[in-house]
Amino acid sequence: MYTQALDIPEPRQQAGEAVSTIAEGCDLPRQAQFDTKIDSDRKIEPQDWMPDAYRRTLLRQISQHAHSEIVGMVPEGNWISRAPSLKRKAILLAKVQDEGGHGLYLYSAAETLGTGRDSMLAALHSGKAKYSSIFNYPTLTWADVGTIGWLVDGAAIMNQVPICRCSYGPYARAMIRICKEESFHQRQGFDNLLTMMKGTSAQREMVQDAVNRWWWPVLAMFGPPDTDSPNSALGMRWGIKRISNDDLRQKFVDATVPQAKILGVTLPDAELKWNDARGHYDYGPIDWDEFWAVVNGNGPCNRERLATRVKAHADGQWVRDAALAHADRKRAREMKEAA
Ligand code: FAQ
């Protein structure tokens, strides 16, 4: 359903050409080397020189991405003990564990930029750092679990496949495995909903209700319109972002409409219509006031999500303490044996 191919044409030059990345007082020879690497699509690795602004942009995006993965465990985690069958429970458990794993790969990638995990987590727990708006919406019924898989993971794949070609090596490599796992997540969600749509009318209504609630927040998840996206120009110039927020959103709509037809659900947008001239589906206006309210901490579940995350971190302190104590003892034993 979603391509894993890494050869999507890049609109990088369109957004990037006019953007200067050279800061005042910068190291010109090393900046020139860096620019040449970016322009020839070679990877920047942790030991390479990079402009401070490139490092900061990557750290911002990768740490936000990592936070989204681990906060994203919470809405679905609520349903593990209430899954309708052993099979669905095993699938959901595996999926939620995968999201935790994605967080770990991404924190590791971010750490290669010189910032420790503790300070990234402190920024999340204090409410300073962002995570994806989408995880601040409630999961009211089992159909929400399927809908998250179908739509949220579907949107995540659309956004993340191009990041497999990101200019920063550790982020690009982490994304390859993450995208493979997200494909499985998307398919299990679609399969879950398809099963419900073949069930009773109450199940079909549950699916339609979940799709009605998730559709618009999922479209907003791709980020503000290109005209209001302050980070896009440099992100595109540096090959961190490969496809713009609006283009990804359009690709997602175009891919999802036929899937909705197969499922037999209606997407809640009276303006959704194929446009022959554009070769794309037109869709109605997104409520950006709602999006910014959620991003700024005032969505339906922001406080609950953050409180759950902070509690999970505090509850896990003894595990981290035990692991460190074990490592210390092992090191001391090894040194004694070597002496
Ligand atoms: N939520 O200038 P732009 C997943 C912020 S993982 C909250 O366009 P940029 C897996 C943005 O940070 C989902 N904030 O920014 C899963 C910026 O604020 P800042 C996460 C948002 O970076 C599935 C400001 O608005 N995916 O779903 C959002 O160029 C199921 C202006 O925006 C990633 O993180 C938003 N939706 O583009 C897990 C992918 N959108 O930092 C569990 C990597 C924008 O200046 C279950 N990230 N903002 O204070 C990206 O591709 C980009 O960072 C974008 C934003 C596209 C998210």
C-alpha cells in the first residue's frame, strides 16, 4: 500500500535554492565541504563538521519524533487489557512495543548530536518539548485502535519514508527499520477495521464514528501549511525534509480515499472530490486553530498523556538504578580479574 522505495523525486531545490545556510563568522572551508556533501546527496555523519543550526534543527526534529513514539504508546496501550481476542491482544502488544523501540532508536540517533537522553526526556516531561499533536486525542472504543493503525500509522509512513533519505546518516538509517515496522502497523489496523466492517451494524457504526473523529486530526498531523511552516525552508535545503507538509498531506489523502472505499467507510469531508485537472483529490479546510491549541498543550488529552508519561518514567527509576548498579558491579569484577 505504501512504497518503501527511496527514490521519490525531490522538490528540494524548489524550496532550497534561495536559502542561505551560512551563519556570520562561520568556518568557511568546512562550511563549503558540508554544502558540497549536502548538494551531492552524501550523508553527514556524527564525526563530521556541521553548522550549529543544522545540528539544532536535527536535534529538534529527531527528539520530537522520539517523544512522539513513546507518548504514542499511551493511547493504544490503554486497550491492551481490553483487546477482544488473544490474537488482537498479541498484535497490539507487539505494536506498542515496536513504538517504544522506535523511540529508543531515535533517542540514540539524537544522542549522536551531543545531547544526552536525560536532558531530552526532561524537556518532554516539563512540557517544553513538543510531540505529535495526534496523540492528544482519546481512544474511546476498540475501533480507535484499528483507526490509529490505518490512519495514524498510514500518515506516519507517508511522512517517514522520505526521511529514510535524510542527509543525517544515523537518522536515515534508524528510519529504514522504523518504516518497515510502521507498514505492519498500518496493515494490522486496516485488517482490524475490515474485520469489524464485516461484523454487526454496531461494529460498523463504531468504525465510522472512530474514522469521523480521527480524520481531521490526522490531516493536521502533517504540520502547518507550507506557507506557515517556519522550519521547512532550511529543512528542505539541508535534505532533512524531502517532501513538504502540504505535498505529503495530499499524497496521504490520495492514497487513503480508495482504501476507505474498500473498507466501506465515509471520510467526513463533504468537499472531498477527485479533481481531474490537478490529478488529486480536493479536500476541505483544516481547523488550524484546533491544531495550534493541541500543539500548545490544550488538546483533549494533553495533560493526561504527559502525566502518564511522567509517572511511567518515575515508576521505571528502580529498573534504571538496578541496571546501573549491575553494570558497576560487573565492571568492578572485570577490573579485579584483570588486575
Ligand atoms: N504536532 O515548521 P514546521 C508516529 C510544530 S510518529 C506537534 O512545519 P517541521 C508513529 C513543529 O515542531 C509522529 N507539533 O516544522 C506512531 C514546529 O515547532 P518548533 C511524529 C507540530 O519540523 C504511530 C512548528 O509546529 N512524526 O506517528 C506538528 O519542519 C502510531 C512549525 O512546523 C515525526 O515527528 C504536529 N503534528 O515539520 C506512534 C516525523 N507539526 O519545533 C504510535 C518527523 C508541526 O519550531 C502510534 N518530523 N509541529 O517549536 C517531521 O517530519 C517534521 O518535524 C514535521 C513538522 C512534519 C512533524
